[in-house]
Amino acid sequence: MEATLTFLGTGTSMGVPTLGCDCAVCTSTDPHNRRTRPSIRLAYNTHTVLIDTGPDFHAQALREGIRRVDAVLYTHGHADHVMGFDDLRPLSFRGHDQLPVYADQETADNIERIFEYTFRKEDRYPTSARVQIHRIDPTPGAGVELFGACFQRIPVTHGRQEITGYRFGSAAYLTDMSDIPDVSIPLLQDLDVLIIDALRRDPHPSHSHLNKSVAIVEQLKPKRAFFTHMSHDLDHDANQCQPPHPHAPGLRRQQIKFEIA
């Protein structure tokens, strides 16, 4: 079964252009240097699944013509990945009893705390999002079955925190990672598509940097690799046109196709 993956956003937590910045990337006229907060849409078998809904989700959904969402998976509870949760409201009214949302324990707790008015049992606002949150099994490789495809939990390190990456069919999405623990390496073999964090050129305490991400791609050897969560330190054309190795991520394609099941 073939799926189409759409990059809704590939920017860092502050977005690109970054507010108040006059650097060459932030003032660039290249539309590829305008990067909203990171998220992806997966379309397959007439269904739409999102991974993360950041603060730019409303604009991203309008841009991509998203009129239906069947499930949402979350990687972790930071603002740039969850603060578009409330924009699921009108989409949750369309043909759902409750829109299923999946997250690990810590992320689910954060979503329920931030959006308490959505989950309260009494005095609930009538047009709150109609969602049901599911806590995923923390076991590495544990799967969530959604519409004929399995989404496996891939633990990754985000600074001092363990968060959730996902493998779905022949593709994997590993945003906001500074390292990949040994237990996750066997779960990332034989990939057609790898999407991986590459924040900037210099090392960072909670994100992978360019050279480290390239090394991870060389280790895992996917057929195609793409960077995400990129800051204004990385100019699109400079990194696109001078690939450092045969598996270098390409950033020009907004949509990619792969086998999901």
C-alpha cells in the first residue's frame, strides 16, 4: 500500500525566518528558506494521519487543503509540536465520534494539562475538540495499527529526555533527536525514507547537527533521507547543491511516496 508524505513544516522551534533576525537565510527570497514548525501529513488508503500539530498547523492545513484528519500521533509535548492541537477542533467534527490521538505517557499528560478544557468532564465547552487520547506502549518497536498500517514507536534521545520517533512501513520520522539509542538501531534497518533532525552546523545539546545527521544517514543507509527541524543556520541551496555523500538529504521535494504496508 502506497502512502504520500507531505512536509507541513521543516523549521525549528522559532521558525524561519526567525523574528527579529536579519541574517542571510531569514532575509532570503528563496521560499525554501521559509520554514514553519515541523510536522508531516501521511495520506494512504483514503485516510489522513498527522504526526504533530505545531503552532503553524492552521496555516499549514489551509495551504495543503487539509479538510479531514483521521488520527494524530505526537512525538513529544514541546510547544512547537503540540500548540496547534486546538486547531483540530473543526476537523474533529467531521464524521468522528472522537478523533483518536496517540502519545506517550509524558506527552499525553502535557496535552491534557495544557488543553484541560478539552478533556474536562463537567462544564465542557460545546465546541471543544472531539478527541480521545490514547497512551502508547513505551516498549521500543511497539505498534499502533491505523487503517491498515502499523506505526512503531522508535525511542530517540532529545537532550536529557526520551521522546518518540515513528516508523511506518518503509519510512521513519525522527524529529527533535540528539541521538539514537542502541535499542532503536535494529528498528531502523532497510528504510526507503528517513527523515531526521538536523538543526544547525554546530553541535547542540538537544538536537542533532548537520555532520552528525549525515553520519547517521551513512550508518543506516536509507534509500532517501531528508532533514527537518532546520534553523536559519542552514541555507537551503547551499546544503542542497553540495551534497556531502551519496545519501545526502534532498530538501526540494515537498511530497514523497513510499510503501507504508
